[in-house]
Amino acid sequence: MSMSEFAESTPDAAQEDTALVGTAPADPAQAQGSTAADRHARGYAQFIEASPSSYHAAAQLAQILEAHGFTEQLETEAWEARGARYVRRGGALIAWVSPRGAGSGELAPFRILGAHTDSPTLKLKPAGTSRHGGYTQVDMEVYGGPLLNSWLNRDLGLAGRITDMEGREYLVRTPACMVIPQLAPHLISGNRDSLSLDRQQHLHPIFTGARGEAEADSSLGTDSDLFETLARYAKPGPAGREAPGAEWIGWHDIYAYDVEPPRRNGMYLSAGRQDNLSSVYAGLRALLDGVVADAELPYFPVFAAFDHEEVGSETTSGASGPFLETVLARIAESFGVRGDSWYRLLARSACMSADAGHALNPNYAEFYDPDSAPRAGAGPLIKMNAQQRYASDAESVTLALRAASDAGAAYQFFISRNSIPCGTTIGPLTATRLGITTVDVGVPLLSMHSARELSHVEDLYQLRRLIRGFLFGQGAATLPDADLADLTDTGGGAGPSAESERNE
């Protein structure tokens, strides 16, 4: 996707930007207005479409941040924390902006927005393909806890990263190249209304080959080899290096994705990977709202998008790993904060863990707390659980309420039904590892963990406002919604120079 596609509409262009990615403007169902929530939803839909894997999401974040003046900090190089910077590790990214006067006197406390870039899906096995019944089938294993039946009968592509034998990485995204066909009802004896799926036998996609739209009328045919397909659709690597041929692929982290683009459905947005790109995008936009406005920074804002949350987070780029702690420690060290000062800094800091939650499904109302069931369109959730599956407590919830007040953001509370187990997030993991006050929030979704989830556009935008209040305090009330820079601009966009300190 070209960088310019991320640019938000200007008032003059608002009438032209009425359709989401992959939809026809002539469709009356897509002809939405130009409210702040609508504009946020359009940009969000484009971000989802450009992020079929966690690695693509991290790459898009880096590209957008650089267009707004952020500079990449390599972990292998001497650390420089001043200005607006980011660091990537696989499918994870952490960005920060140093406050005015950082390094002279006591360092401002960290305000961390934590989210995750991965979603439940299927992951490619080492062999790639196998032959059964005359078909080539793509060998996949289940990643996380997807709603398995939602992946049936869909046009699926493959996306992620490959490496060459020298360790260089290349992003890959194929068009539709496989499908998991369901058994016809005529062949089912007994109860046809029930569905039982064996993960090994029934979630084995048929490989259909891959042809882009430009080749639809050509005589090229389909790719017969999966790894040839991956090599063919790999993007150029570092410094424009051509992607390797199939024989030079070192290894791969490749996942299935539904190729149907995001689509507006009234006041709802239908798309895959909203758990948890909804929080990633809201956190990014909230951070940039302050950066573009050159806002005063009462705190030290940090944006952390982790990978592997859906499989437990216990990886080098997950929330249970050392990534965030290492970045924060190196930031503090670069400003001369160490020893007892480091621990005092953590004691004054706070984290908002943003991860999607459940909206009331009226067809299954008995699975929700009858007195506090979350409603789509009523604002983001402040989540709590007596077993501490969410990290929220009296202290951290108060911070969230103050953030909502400072930014004028809507919110509602979420608690699980006593008889239904509660999920968890990166919140308790971050709180346990760093010992910092943490609150759990997120937008309510319908069909969570489905290949296609449903969010309310107002909730998506209100989450951005809530995060803005958390990162920027009382100043959030006067912050406008910043337009994204035209990402074709190689001059760095509208943001500040990473070499200069903020607000000086």
C-alpha cells in the first residue's frame, strides 16, 4: 500500500474519501460522513488492510512514525533517547518522545500505552505442503485461539516474513492462494446443525496457487510450488535488496489471513485482526496527536506494540520478555537515571494496557454479566477481574477515569459473568515484570477471535481519545485530531526532528 493512502482527508477532500479500502464509493452503504469517528475508521481500515501479519503491522508503524519525524534506534548501536524515536524487534515496536528538559532534574514519569500486533490465525508448518487425494494442501498449525469455523470457506492468503541465508528479512504477502472447504451437508449423517472440527484433519487448506489481479487474464497460470509463491510475492529487503529465490529462503514465519478487505457496515466496521490492531492504531494516533501539535509533555509518553500475545507473550518480542524493560532502562540510563533513581522512576510511572474486549451479543446474553454487559457504541471498556486476569485496581482505574475526564472520552466498565472464565491481556504481565501501576482497557468487539470481527466506529475513536488523555493529561482536552502526513513525503512529514528535544 502506498504511503499516501494513509493520509487523512482534508476538509476539501472529505467528500472524495467516503469509501473504505476495497469498497466501491458508489455503494450507498459506504457513503459515510466526515465526523471524527468516521475519519478515524477510514484510516484504521487502511491500516488493517496494510497489516496482514504482525511483521507488516510493525513495518507500517515504523513507516508512519518516520513520516512524522521519528528516527529508528537500533538495539545494536549506542543508545540515544532524546527526541522522537522508535525501536523494532520482529513484529513488535516501541516508540517514545522525550519531554522538555529531559536530563536536567528529575525525569518525567513514563506513561506507557501497551498493545499487541498479532491475532489468532493459522501458521505455516516447516514442510509447507503435502499431497492428499490429488490435492496439494498447505500444512498449517493453529496459532492462538481462533474461532475455527470462521476460517472455513474463505479466500485465504499467506503473509509474514522470510529470511535469506544471510539472515536478512523480507516481508511477504500473497493474494488468495488457499481455502479450507467445509463438508457439504448432504454427506453428514445425524445432526447437521452441529460442527466439530479436528484441528489436524479439518484445518488443512487446499493450495489453489496465487495470481494477482493484474495477471487474471494472462497465460501465466498458477504457482504450483508454495515456496516459489512466497519468493514471488516477497518485498525487496534492506536497501532495496532483491528478495531471494525459493532455493535461497532460509526460514519463514508465515500466517494465514482473510483477503477480504475491511468494510463499513452502517456504524460498524467489519474486518479481521481487530484484536488487537484496534488498540495499536488508536495508540499510534493518540501519540501522534500530541507530537503533531507539539504538545506539552507532563509525562514521558511511550507506545509499546508487542507481538505473540495470543500465544502467551513469552518471547523476545512479547510482553513477558525483556523488550520493554530493556528499552525503558536504556532510555533512563541515557538521561543519567540509574540505581535508586531508576526504581523511583518506575514507582511514579503507569501503564495502560489496551486490548479488545467483548461486546454483548444479544443472541447469547446468558454468557454476560446481566448487570454490566458492555454495549457496542457506548465507549471503550475499563476492564477488571477479581482474579487479576486484568491488572486494573483502584489506583489504576482512577488514572483511567482521570484520562477520560481530561480528554472528554466516553467509557464503560467490563466484568465477566461469575460462571464464565475471563481472558487476560499484557496488562498483568507488564505489571508483574515492571511493578508499575497498570489499567486494562479496550474496545468491545462482536465475534472476537473470528476471521472477521465487528467493531463500532465510535468506540474506536473514543479509545484514541482515552489514550490521549492518559499520555498527555489535562492538555489532551485541547489537542486536535492530527492528520497523518502524506507518507510519500520522504522529508519526514509534520512531526518534530528526532535530533531535537520536544517543547524546547
